[in-house]
Amino acid sequence: MNRSRLRFADLIRTGLLGLTTRLGRTILTAGGIAIGIASMVSVLGISSSSTADVLSELDRLGTNLLAVEAGASFLDDDVRLPDTSSARIRRIPATENAAALTPVSVDIVKSDVMPSGRNGGVQVSATEAELLDTLAGTVADGRFLSTGDGQLPVVVLGSEAAERFGISSVKHRPAVQLGEHRFAVVGILEPLVLYPDIDRMALIGFDVAENLFDSKRAPGTVYLRTDPDYVEQVRNILARTVDPASPSSVSVTRPSEALSAKAEVNKSLTNLLLGLGAVALVVGGVGIANVMVISVLERRGEIGVRRALGATRRHIAAQFVVESAALALIGGTVGVGIGALVTIGYAKRQDWTVSVPLEGLALGVLAALVIGAVAGLYPAVRAARLDPAEAVRPA
Amino acid sequence: MSVLQLTSVTKEYGGKPAVRALDDVSLRIEAGELTAIVGPSGSGKSTLMNVIGTLDRPTRGEVMIEGEATSAMSDAQLAGLRARRIGFVFQQFHLLAGLSAAANVATGLLYRGIKPKERERRSHHALERVGLGHRIDHRPGALSGGERQRVAIARALVGDPAIVLADEPTGNLDSKTSEEIVNLMLELNSEGSTIVVITHDNELAELFPRRVRVLDGRIDSDVQVEALIGAV
Ligand SMILES: Nc1ncnc2c1ncn2[C@@H]1O[C@H](COP(=O)(O)OP(=O)(O)OP(=O)(O)O)[C@@H](O)[C@H]1O
Ligand SMILES: [Mg+2]
């Protein structure tokens, strides 16, 4: 009962007093921590927003899409899959949807306007009505090809192709010229993230392609959507199903793998930047330790008086740890705020859905607190070890 | 029971050559006394005060505060003793620049776990006792040297200690202000405080009822006014 006793609230108040008394130093020192925390939070925030973006794209597109193509051949430039490919693939029970796509060798120009021979890089391809659903694409305006189109000269433009022809709507019945034939544009597609090639295509039906342009039915590519639980199994039997005679001439790809890889790259880049942020944070912590050591030297007199007034070594140590932790906490809070703002600003500019993980922010503040307390430990021990008689002696 | 009793206290500082700052000092101080410890520079006055105030432990000998031996106490126990029973006043005031006069005085109660309200009430009272009731909210930076030392004295008094130790409290003050501070000490003593003042100023020491002269770490003379009067 004759012990010294420092109330917890008084300990906190005493620790903060050291900071408010030396405001300039407090701001500068807390700034170091703020930079470290801000960079870590914004790296985390930006990467999680960007990964969230990629993942939501993946989610939308699904990972159960496969593309079957004829492997490149030395002998033949225009390699094709067997005519029956689509039909065979549709017969696989796990196939939900499939559509063939085949290049058609005909020039396309916007009616009357562009001179013949300049198609602006737009490729005409023949395909089936199922293509849109198979690729999980959407129509920006009008409609997609349908099985009922038969011999009708109608065409659907990829987003980029439409842009090149200056067609943004099907309202006024725009038309394009495919070779000798005039085709009505009945639909314009939204961009297909995984298939930028199709964005530059003009799509027509197989029947009309065969009839007007003498196009073969053998597909260049078949896209298929499988039951999500059987993607790998389907993938394994696809080559043999499509071309039992020479399965090795068939290549099967899974477009979503490109996106998954992108997310992976994102992750490793994030880890690198996070490492840099951590280094900044440690440097900030060392800065705090430094300033606190200097502070202890300067405040010999104060420490001596507090000991004379009854402070124990623990009270002195606790005061400096609180001071150091509070210093880092201020820096951490400011840093988290800046980091969150940077993330939100960046994500807005990239048109991403903002994803600032709250646990991340709390973790940032906590990290600062821990770093501050640890950084304050050594100076605190030094302060506590000061001999009180020495400390009160005039320097 | 004496407020303070030193028995054969010796304090040696390590180093080469070792310095014997206090050499077999015995001293008793009773409650209600006002004592000046005088001596030339380097004679061991500050060492004596640090040992009395338990800021430093003697190499040999015993320091008893209110009948309690301090040599066996732990560092934390000594801190508790200082928090409750001993008040300090220093030559350089040692006030906290960021705190008002009242808050500075209140730190005298900080390490006793007393609630802030109560600390504030008692600090105002202590400031009034030293004649600074009108300077409660001033920061040390806005006070004169004499006023600062009064704040420091109030801080030493606020906890109602058994003994107040002041090491050269007038060392940084001009002679007129020094006299005011000594008069304050006399006044506080007449109100019941036990005070020990250390000074190298013989003239100032003359104003105190009891004068202990220290020379080379030994007590050279110990004179009480009553005894003096009796001798004349
Ligand atoms: N920490 C120390 N280490 C070694 N010697 C010391 C130490 N502190 C004091 N001394 C020595 O002890 C002796 C007494 O010193 P002290 O400070 O007690 O004297 P003082 O009477 O207070 O002098 P002043 O009037 O100048 O303040 C001196 O010789 C001094 O050099
Ligand atoms: Mg001295």
C-alpha cells in the first residue's frame, strides 16, 4: 500500500504529453511511419481492387470454357478441324454449349463509302447462333445471329469492327458490303475481354457463307462450354473426339487460364511492393527509436524529477513506450487514411470496384502500434536505467 | 522518532581515484525543523541530499526515514517512499514546460494514484500556500525564476511529505528573490513543514535556525539557534 501507483489514464496522458510538448518533432517522426503504412495500405488496396477486378471478370466469363483449334501445320496454312467437329463435341455429355468459328475469305467494306480492298482489318467469319452464349458475350445493340437466318444476308459486328465502320447502332438499318453482296447489320457486340480477335470480326451464318462465298464448313475453331465439374475430363478427350485419326493435330486451350495467370502476376507484384512498404515501415520504426533515444538523453532532468516524485523504473519505461507507440499510432492512422484515399482514387480512375479491406486498415494501425511499442522498448529501458541521482544533477 | 536519521553514512564513487563524497556522516533531523546544510563546492552537499532523499544509496551506513530503514528496501519500494514521504526542490526547478503551474504541482501526486480532480484541488491549495494563487494557469515559460521556484516548492509540498529537501533552491536566483524564497521556507516551516535546504551561501544559511556545515564529506559543525542563544 506504500507503493508508487500510476493510473492507466495518467500513464497515457503522460506519454502523450511528451508528444504535444515537442509537436514539430512528433509530426516529422510520425510522418515516417505514415509513409510506410500509407504505401503498404495503398499497395494492398490497389492490388486487391485489381485482383478483385480480374477475378470478377473470371467469374463472369467462367472457367469452364475451352477452345479447340487445328494445330499449326507446316504444309497447310489454312488448317481446319474436321467438318464434323461441332457435332462430335456437342455429343459429349458434359458439353453445355458449343459453337464453331471459321474465317471466310471475302472483303468487307462499309457500303458505298470505303473504296474496295480496304476493310480496315475487319475479318469476316462464319459462325453459329450458339457462339454468343458459349462465349458469355452480350449484344450492345440489335441481336445476334439466329438459326432462322438461313440464307438471309445479315451480319453482326464485333465492337471494334463496328467502331471502324462508324456504326454505333442498328436503328437506321446500316449495311456493309461483303464482296458483291450487301449485308444488313443486325447487331453489334459488346467487347469480349478474352477474345479481342472476335471484336474485330464481322460474323455471318454458315449457310449464307457457303452459299454466297463458297466457304467450307470445316471450322477453324470450336468454342465449348462444359459442365464446370468436368472441365478437365472433357479437355482430355477433346482431341480424340474431334479428330480420332490424328488427335495430335488438334490443340485445346482454356482461355480463363490467361486471366488466372494475370491474377497470379498481380499477386507476386503485390508481394514485392508489400515488401518495399514493409522496409519503409521498418525504416520508420528505426526513425522512432532514434528520436526516442535522443529524447531520453535530452530529458534526463525530467526523468530524474519523475523518479524523485516517486515514479518507479517501470513507470518511466511505460511512459516512453506509450509515447513511442502513440507516435507510431498517429503515423499509422494518418498513413491508413492516405493509403485508403490513394486506393479509392486509383481504383476510381481504373473503373474498378473499390476494394479496401477493412481488416487491412485495422491491421495497418495495429502494425504501427506494435512497431512503435517495439521501437520504444530500447529507449524506454535506457530511460528506466538512468540513475536518478545522476539524472537530477545539473548537467 | 526522528523524521530522518543517518548513521555512519559513507558514500564512495567508483573510478580512479575513488572519491569519498561522504565520510561517516551521522545526522538526525526532527519533525518541524528547518535546517540549512552549508559547505563549499565539492564538499558533498548534493551527495548528502541524494542519499537522504533515497535517490542514491550509501556505500555504507543506514538512512532511516520516519524510523524505517531504507537499505533493505527495493528500488520500487524506495520510489513509493519518495512518492509519499519526501519532497524535492532543485536548483534548476525541473518543471515540465508543457504543463501549467497547477498541472506541474499536481505531478507531485501523480505517482500516488490520486484522481485528477483531487490532484487539481490540492495543487491549487499548494500554489496558494506559496503565494502563486494568481498564476495557476501559467506555463513555466511565462513565469519569473522566483515564481518557477515557488511552483517547484509547491510541487514538493503538495503531497504533505515528512520532509522537503531543497538543493540550492536559490542558486539560479538574484539575492532579493533568494531572500523571498528563504522567507517562504521560514513561513512554511512555521506552518509545520520539515525542510532541509542545501546552500553554499553562508549569508543565506545565517537565516536558518539550524545550520549543518559540511566539509570534505564530513560534518564539520552542527549549530542550532537556540543553542547559540543559550551560549551567548
Ligand atoms: N557521479 C559521481 N562520480 C564521481 N564523483 C562524483 C560523482 N558525483 C559527485 N562526485 C564527487 O563527489 C564530491 C561531492 O560532490 P557533490 O556534488 O556532492 O558536492 P556539492 O557540495 O554539492 O558541490 P556544489 O556546491 O558544487 O554543488 C565531489 O568531489 C564530486 O566531484
Ligand atoms: Mg551540489
